[in-house]
Amino acid sequence: MGDSTGDLTVLEQSAIAIISTSDKCVCPDLQLSKNEGTDVNTKVIRMEEERLDRRLLREAGGIIKAGGLVAFPTETVYGLGGDALNPASSRKIYAAKGRPSDNPLIVHIADMEALDAIVREVPENARKLAEAFWPGPLTMILYKSDRVPYETTGGLDTVAVRMPVHKVAREFIREAGGYVAAPSANRSGRPSPTVAKYVAEDLDGRIEMIIDGGDVEIGLESTIVDLTVPEPMILRPGYITKEMLEEVLGGVEEDCTLMRADSGQAPKAPGMKYRHYAPKGDLTIITGDVAAVIEYINEQLDKRRLAGIRTGVIGTDETIGCYHADVCKSAGSRAEESTVAKELYRILREFDDEAVEVIYSEAFDESGIGQAVMNRLLKAAGHKVIAVK
């Protein structure tokens, strides 16, 4: 699931070779239009954590066991679930999303005991992290067992595993057989859905069921940590920050591409190689002194208005009143960056709803959860950043 751009281990080199030359990964790359014209009857059901419906959960689990796909809520974003141990199910996930097949899927489990069957071994670091953060928004990369098909891992000998805390998700996983492969429930490249209506917007007619669990709690995908390298390495930042991981493990490294453009290597984690989270409008991030950022963005808004272009701005509670775009949206207060994380994808989707053509965003602090926010913003903008003074 993603890669670092430093020196590759022998395992990583061989994994990259698998993508291009081996018959282990039999699913071809799929274009976004691959599944156009699909006429699956997508059933939408509503379920809250406080009111679980066992009959509907069994129905959803039965769809997975039969090889179908179900979108479901987690505490991070909505996931698109299929049977993680069924190669055909993983191929269906790639097709429904229009996702390149070398972009691995995360295997979701509901119980710690399930981990033993899908990895070669559970190292001590994995047990420490599980005790500290599972169930929760943390994904660990470990060496896979033979039970996990290469279609699920994107051709790699490693597997990404997560145990969500969301009660609907965990009970659904149990009813589905215990192993649900699930990327975010959106078309590839689009902002991840934090409410069910955006799942339906992207996937209606492509999957068998959507479980509507309301708004998610966190709003950004899980932190991903690679435990197959000598020093644990963060491949995707999230709610579980580097500081939190270091309290448990001691030293933790970060992949050098976290805040840079994609490398040309095979991805070892979701979201590392390809442009992700992008709105339909052209997004640019503006960095610099606050006053200079506001002045620059307003200058650009004036130019776009004269050209008849519909504009949008992502700001904060402290600054949003300073802008005069057609659509101005605050991601929350800089004093509470978890709010910014929760609101980001919703805002990007709403810009699409409101036909915004050009978007300017303030930058955010790259420490703590702000790093995860900026990682997603940079991906959404295709790393288009302008620094002003």
C-alpha cells in the first residue's frame, strides 16, 4: 500500500516486480468508465450504532458472502466492502471504483483473533499498537498469509489491516465472515464520502447495498503504519498522529512522499501514488502570511469573476468573512483542527454540488492532525501550491 522513495528493501523491489511481470496479480488496471452502464439495484438501508438491526446486518453480510459489494459507515469515512478472501470480490471493488488494481485494499476485521489467519506473524509492535489504538482509525501493514489473494493486496506480499471502532461496521464485518476489503466508498480520485448521499452519488447502480449510518465522526481516512520495515513508518497520516505512535513504539519514521507529489513506484498504501480526493473544480492551495494570503486570493477572485468563472474559498472561522468568492466555506477554527479534518471532504463535495469551477484554499499547520489535512488537500489539488509574502 504505497511506497517510500528512499532505498527499497529486497521485499519492496520484488513486490514492484510482481505488479509488472508476475501472474500473481491477475486483475488489469481499470479505467473510470469501465463499469459505466451498470444496472445493479442498489438498496439503501438506515442504521445507527445505538439501534442495530440484526436482520438487516445479516442481509448485508450475505451480500458479501455471495460476492457482492456493500458500502458501510466507519468512524473515518464510508467504506466499499467486499469479501477480502475472494479474488473476484476485490476485482469488483476495483471495477466499481474505477480504481487502478495496483492500489491495495485495506482488510477490515472485527476481532483481534481474526488477524492471525491473514498474516504470517503478528510482531510485538503490532500487538502494542493494537492494544493502544484498536478498535480505531489505525491501519497496520504486515506480511500477508496465503489466505489473502494478491487481488486484494495489489500484488504485494503485504496486507493492510484495520479494526474499525464503529459498531455498525464491526457487526457488519462479523456477519460478512470476518474479513471485509474496503477502500473508501467513492469513485477513484473523488473526495471520500463522509455521508451516505455521496456514496449513492458515486456508486448507485454499481453496488448491491449502502448502509446509511449518518455522518462519520472523524472525516479522514485512517493512519497507515508499515510494520514490515526495520523502523515503523507512517505511509498515510491520519487521526492517530506520529506523536501518539511514538508514545507506544518509540521511534517512528515518515514516508518522504507524505507531503510531496506522487512517486512513480508501486503504491504500498492507499492514496500514495495517484491523485485522490479531488473536487471537480480546479483547486489551488495558497501559503504564506495570513494577510498576504487573503489579499492574493481576493485578487484572483476578482479576476475570475470578470471572466465569468464561479469561485470558491476554503478558509477558517477566523478568516472566512474576509473573502468575497461566490461560495465561501469555513472548515472550522484553527484552534480545533479535528473539526477541519471532519469538514474537509464535505466541503469539497459541496463545491461540486454548487458548480464551483475554481477553488482557493488556505494552508493548514502540518503538525498533528493538521498534517493529515494538508496531505489530503495536497492530493486534492494535485500539489498545486502558491506561496505568497
